[in-house]
Amino acid sequence: LMFSCNKEGEHFGQSNSPNSLYGTWHMMDVTCECRPVFLQRGDQVWTFDVETNQLHVRNNSPQPENSILASGTYPIAVGSQSVTIETVEYDYYFTNGRLFLSDHPEVDGPLIEFEKD
């Protein structure tokens, strides 16, 4: 017999990880060869709806130049280790309960860190 548990707020079966993209994430940091981005929880909120293949972005930042995406809804395609948002493909992974999206950070692309709602 096999049993499984699911932690509150986690959505299983959407990726190769029990901590799937599904749900609401707060952007906490962006690392790139760009000017520093200063974010606080709630400044930029991304909600991944993997069932409808949509990303809902809400920007509450007082500094709009810190926005990766404007507020709105974007089409996404989710793979086991990557997510395409509009036409940009990001690798994704989870570390210590945080979501990381990367677009070739080794050649100055962004590495974006999120915290689950």
C-alpha cells in the first residue's frame, strides 16, 4: 500500500515536483546584469494557473521600472523543468520552498526568486 499527503496550499500533479508552479507567488528578488531591483512582498504578485495555461501578474510596485511584466494575463506553457511565458522560456526549480525562474543567468539573463503566498 502507498499513501501520500499533500501540504496545505500545494497542488500536486502539475509538474515533476510536489511544489508545483500552481498558485500565487510574490517576487522577492531579481539578479541580473541590470540596475538593482528593490522589491517587497506584494510589490509583484504572479499567479500561475497551470490548468488554464495562464499567468496573472499584478504589479503594486511604487517603482514601475522594477516590473518584469506589466499587470495582466499572459499565456504560459509548462514543462517538467521549464515554463514559457509568452515567448520567453525560463527554467524553473525550487529551493527551500522558493521558486526560481532563470533565463540564462550565466550570460546576464535574469534569475527571479519568488516566495509562495
